[in-house]
Amino acid sequence: MNVLIIYATGTVTGTIFDNTDINKIPIGCYYLASYLRKNNINTELLYFLNMSDCDYILEFIKKYNPDIIGFSSFLFNHKFLMELTLKIKEANPNIKIVLGGIHATILHRELIEEHKQLDALLRGEAEKSFLELVRSGFKEEAMQQINGLTWRHENMVFVNPDSIPTKNLDEFPSPVHHGFNYNFISTSRGCPGKCTFCGAPKISGRLVRLRSSEHIYKELRELKYTYGVSYFEFMDDTFCANKTRVIDLCQRIIDSKLAIQWHVRNRVNFIDWDMFQLMKKAGCVQISYGVESGSQRILNALNKQTKTQQISEAFALTKACGIKTRMYIIHCGAMENIRSLISNIWTITKCYPDLILLYQLQIFPGTQLYDTAVEQGLIEKDIWKRQSHVTYPSGNPLLFDILHKFITVFYKLTSMSQRLFNKRN
Ligand code: B12
Ligand code: SF4
């Protein structure tokens, strides 16, 4: 049995997306491939970045003679995936086509009903269910038993019960054990948050599950000594949520003199002086905060469950510990007004981040924001079928322009003062 897992972006141009992020292979694909390899399934992971030449991809696929191809789906690539999978099925109807990832999880029923080339979709985390599907040989009786599976049989669509996310994440092998070289590290799954713009809990649920510090440390060590990776990005929002685990991991890195540098994402409510001090010692060079807005009204509208006061405290503490800061701001289109603009400018000035990333609010199917926007008549329910990204309706474009210009000038001034400071010292 030959399995291919494919991450194909299509051509990403003319969107507000930053291609550098889109061109990063999702770590979930590595996990799926590793779990199959661990279970002796012949598996390859292919990626086709920023290109939409289906014939080229088809030729490439032929070389692997796959029985099953699994695609990782997002809103931004789903239109391309439907075109590509149709061509694959036309070229070889025996290949079973499976879709997984966030987009498939949310829109499984619509996708399988409308796209006859899809044989099955797996909802949620899928290491175990994908293995079961591969082993089922797509036989009806076996497929009925697979949780999280939406499938087609003789023109009928079946939606099996949801799968239960695996509690012990250490059960899954680190992808580095199975031949993958990467620097993104996922240390937890699940999020208790209810941010209106985020679909994450739909994939991994609200219960936070943590990998052990020992398991993470072994992964870092193996990546460093096998592939020479010395800069890592911890991807989860909740990395700092469990202080004991962070301290234990840092201590292992320090004691073993692993000599790595790393970057984490954090929430402004998970801050601690001792923890940050040790993180700095263990090689943490930057903390990114999903601030989203300096306006409490907007934070409440996004249900971010943070206070503006916590934002300035988090930045002050991080800087005091000698760690660089990155601030993510979301411009919320029609929700913005002159007061929120001033609040954003004030927050940036007060927090003085080393880097600011400004995004426009996106609306993804499956999020509360999407449902509300449909109810309010701001977007059509099936807009996702036509568009690869949906931006929250814009209000006064001047508000975005002013914020954007302010950030540009802020950068110029801060880098100038940084240069002067470096010269004097
Ligand atoms: C970390 C992260 C990133 C990192 C990814 C780093 C990396 N190399 O993996 C970066 C910053 C690069 C990133 C980029 C983007 N991201 Co992002 N990201 C996340 C985040 C916070 C965690 C993802 C993660 O690592 N999960 C852990 C892994 C193990 O799980 P997983 O990837 O979901 O994979 C599992 C299942 O989905 C499933 N699965 C996945 N693929 C497949 C394929 C098959 C065949 C099967 C059967 C199953 C399956 O099985 C996997 C194993 O259990 C999620 C939110 C979340 N918590 O899910 C957003 C999220 C996935 N990102 C999102 C977006 C929009 C993007 C970008 C488009 C943003 C941009 N402007 O560029 C790009 C997309 C490209 C990409 N490569 O991911 C959205 C997607 C929404 C949507 N409906 O499309 C999410 C859900 C956040 C949100 N706003 O709601 N992201
Ligand atoms: S944005 Fe972050 S904190 Fe909010 S629900 Fe998504 S993953 Fe959780």
C-alpha cells in the first residue's frame, strides 16, 4: 500500500496573505506521515508551493504509484485542491482521494456531496483515523468503524461519529524520527479560548493536552544533532500556560548545553518573571503576542478574554527579561473607529515592540465570526465556495491607512534610534 500526503498551495497571488507563511509545510502533515511510517505503511510527503500546474503535479504523482492520496486543506487552497483532485481522479479512478485538515473538518459534508472525486474526509486530528482508513482498504464494514470519517459508498454519504482527540501526545512519534527536517515545534494541542475569529478548537477541541518536556527535549536534540537545526519556533498559543513544564524543558536545555535559539508565541496573560528569566537562559530570543487590538471594545468583540492592561504588563516584563517582542495586530475593518485607531497607536507606542505584524481580520467558515457575519448579512453563507480568503467588510479605509503608515514610520524611527544607540555603545 503506497500513501502520498500532499500539501499543495496553488498559486497564491494578489491576496493579502504573506506567502512566506503559506509556503511552510504544516507540521500536521509531518505527524500524519510519521505515524503511518511508524506503522510500516509506505508513505511519502510531497509539497507543491505557489504553483498550480496540475499536469506537472500529476506527472510527479505517477512516479509514486500511490493507492491513496491525502491532502491538507485550508480555505486558501480548497479551490485549487478541488481542481487538482478532479484531474487526479480522471487520470486514475483507482486512486482513493482523502481530504483532512481544518477546511475538511468544518465543511466535510458540503465538500463530499459536491465533489464526487473525494472518497473520504477525516475530521479533526487524524493520525490514528488515517491509519485505520489506510488499513481498512476502503471496505465498507471497516469504514463504518472509523471515528471522524465522512465517506461515500455507492453514491451515499455517511458521517461517522467524531473521533476523540488523543490524550497522551507523547504517543505520536516526533517527525524527526521518521526522516523529516523542520524547525516548527508543536508542543500542545487544544485550546480553551473562544476567540470569535478562530477555528482552532474545531480541530483539536477545548481540552489542552501537553507533550512532556522530555519528549520535546528529545525532539530538539535530535533535530539539532541530525540536521544541525539550531533555531526553533514553538507554534502553540499555550506554550507558556504550564510554568512547570516550561521550567523543566528550559532546565534540560541549559543542563545539556544544547545551544539553541528559539521563539515562542504567547498570550499576554501567561507571564512570569522567573519563567521568562529561565527561558532567556535557555535560548529564547523572542516572544510573539497575539495582541490583536489595543482597544478593549474590539478585544471584547473578538472575545479575546484579555485586558489592555495585561498587554502593557506582558511587553514590559518580556523586555525587562531581555527578550525581544513581536506584536500581532488585527485591523477589524468596519468594527474600527477613530477611538480604536488611537488605542492601537497608544498601545504600540507604550509597548514599543521590536516587530509589529498588521493583519486584516479574516473570516473563516466554522468560526463564530463567520456565522454572525452571515446572520448580519455581511457575507453570503457559501462565500467560501467562490473566494480563497474572506476579509471582514472594511469600514473607513483611512483608518487602516493611518495605522499602516504609523507602523511604517514607527519602524523607521525605532531602527534609527537603535542604530544611534548601538553606535554610542
Ligand atoms: C501554527 C499555525 C501556523 C504556522 C504553521 C507552522 C507549521 N509549519 O506547521 C504558520 C504560522 C506557518 C501558519 C500558517 C498559516 N496558517 Co495557521 N495556524 C497555526 C495553528 C495555530 C496551529 C496549527 C498546528 O500546528 N496544529 C497542530 C497540528 C499537529 O495539527 P494540524 O496541522 O491541524 O494537523 C492535524 C489535522 O488537521 C489533520 N490533518 C491535517 N492535514 C491533513 C491531511 C490529511 C490527508 C488528513 C487525513 C488529516 C490532516 O491531522 C493532523 C494531525 O492530527 C492553527 C490553529 C490550530 N490550533 O489549529 C492555525 C490555522 C491552521 N492557520 C490558519 C491560517 C489561515 C494560516 C495561513 C493561511 C495564514 C497565512 N496568512 O499565511 C497559513 C497556511 C499555511 C500553513 N502552512 O499552515 C487558520 C486556517 C483557517 C482555515 N479555515 O483555512 C488556523 C485554523 C487559525 C485560524 N485563524 O483559525 N499557521
Ligand atoms: S486565537 Fe489562540 S487563544 Fe483564541 S481560540 Fe484560537 S488558538 Fe485559542
